[in-house]
Amino acid sequence: MGQMDVLVLETSLRFLLTRLRRVGGSWEIVSDSVEWVGEADTSDAESVTELTAVDPSFLLAVGRGGQEVVEHASGVFRLRVSDHTVFALAFTTGLRDGRHSRRFVALAGQPRETLAGIYRDICAAGAKRRMTIWGAAGVPRRLRVQEVPEEDVLLAPELKSDLLAWLDRFWTLRDLAAAHHLPARRGLLLVGLPGTGKTTLLRHLLTRYQHADVHVFIPTSPASAGREPAFETMISIAQGAGRDVIVILEDIDRLAESGAITAAGLLNHLDGLLTIDVPALWIATSNDPTTLDRSLLERPGRFDRTVVLSLPEEAQRAAMLRKYSRLTLDETLLVRAIALSEGLTGAHLREACTSATLRALDLGSQYGCVLLTELERVRRERDQAREMHRLLQQQQRAGFASQP
């Protein structure tokens, strides 16, 4: 084979080929291959874990002071994935006494960086993507990311395409940006009423940028006395991982009152004074930006973009009603539903469609007529909630004003 870039991975060939299928790749055994069996010179080898590059032999085993030998090696497999062709050789090693057998796969046929990227993509296929959820006083939790495809993000088309292009450029051009000494961070503030699509957009971004670690901070109860601040712990872990990271601050308008971090401390992080030394995307959400410091809203470099997610326009409501309707919706009734849903959020429309579907199935009624009834109910309940909120605010102001 001669001198070439080789990537030796401590994994099994079965795992590699199974995941290869999931990314649309294919494989075949090279018919004229031979089995390579023999002792491995391990005296100067590095430890092989995950993606250790070893040069230059296909059969370079690892560690244990030269006492490890190759016990068996398969033939050569040709793998095709994307536009690349890669050659793979599986082999097992063990100590001379026959104990501690380990399995490896050696990849070749492309530059080492390309081999590493191909392997990361293959490993990611079908893997359970998880994010770390932090709170002001609680123990962090690991939760699975609910994947959302781009077509499920029902925002205004121009806003959606512009925002996704802006974010894509940050990740795809990060090496070029570093060469030009541009900041390795971006900040995005999402503002909108509950139900206008902030969570759906966030889930799509986590689906879209699967290479990055994800940390989500949700303000909860005030931080417990004597406990290491969860926010600072989150930043330390994100920085120590040495990988690209997405940090999501849910309800940033409630962050200070949770006791997780002071307003000054948050500004320092966003300004980069206490920076994460890896490419980082900061995303914050807010239902009520009126309580935020104006410097957060008006100064790029903290949040480079502030995106307002407004109530859905007519075209968006039409798309949502079609998407959320699981039963046939007559076009005439759809037109009426679009008009009746003006002023409602996407969450309102989803609830109306879900309830209408269940009710129509239960009663055997026409779905479109039931949907109109459900939309009226949702509007009525929304108006009642608004009135209750208004009355509570009046009572709070009256109580404060009546104090001596």
C-alpha cells in the first residue's frame, strides 16, 4: 500500500458498516485483497481512542510496551460515502498471552482530516442527540434533542431564509473567520409572545448543527446558598470540552431574579471578557423584552441580532392549518379558518387542530366544521386569560399604591 494517511479507530467493523448504511453509504469487499497478519511494532505508538491518527501502517496496534500482537485482520473493504471512497481494514489485537483482545478499524484513501470527518458523520447517524439542561439550583440533566426539520419551521419565508443563512455562515466559515481574526462567537436574541415559534426554531437549530455541544439554562428557583453557581459551572464545562458549543438562555428576562448570575456577570460573558475559547453560539429567548437592559437589545457583540417572532400572517396561518390538520380540510372551510385564526399564535392553531381531530373522530363529524368551533373556543379562552391578567395587574398596582 505504501506510505499514506491512515486513521486507526478502536471500534468494530460491524458498527462502522451499520452506521454507514444510515448515512446513505455503501460498502463492498475488495475481492483481490489479502489478509495481513503479523506482530505490531508498538514501541512508539500513541494511545488509540476515538480518533487517534497513526502513521503510516494499516496494522499499527497500540500501547503495552511492544507486547501487543495482531491476532487477525480481515480483507480490505471499499466504503463509499458522499463523494468519497475510503478503504477499511478491521483487525483485532491482544497481548502475547492471549488476554485483552481489542478490535480496531484502520481507514485510508483520503487525507487524515477527511477520514476523521467521515467517521464523525458515520458515528452521528442514528445516535441519540442529547443536550444538558441547567437550572439555577438544580442538578443538570441530560435530555434527548427532539429533532425538527427545516420545513417544520413556519416563519415568514424571508425572515427564515435570512436568519438560517446568517447562522450557517458562522459555522461553515469559522476557520476562515479565525484566519481573519474575527470573533469566534455570535449572539442571537429571539423575542416573541409564547407560542410564536421560538422553541420550534431552537429545536431545528439543534437538529441543523449537530456537531456542537448544547447547554440550555432555564431560570428556576433562586440558587441555593453555598452551592457552586450552576451558570458558572455550565460555562466551565462548555469551555473545557474543547468543542463547538451552543448555549441557550431560556427566558433571559428572568435570569437575574433566579440568582444564577448577576446582570454584570451576564454582560461580561456576552462581551467576551470571560469568553469560551471555542466557537460559541449564544441564543437567548424572551417573552417580555421590556424588562431587559437596553444595552442587551441595542449593542451588537452581546446579541448581534434581535429577531422578533410576530404573530403569524395569513400565509403562515394557512400553512400551519394544513400542517396540523390530520383529517381532510375543505378549501372553503380552510379560508374561513384562516380568517378566524387571525391574532392567534402557532401554538393556538396546533391546539385547535388537535382538539378538532379528536372531536371529529369521536363524534363522526366533519373535521372542518369542528375546527371552526375549536378556533372560536381557543380565541375565547385567550381573551379570558388576557382579561384575568389585566385584572391581576390592576390589583397589584392598587395594593402597592395603597401602602403608606
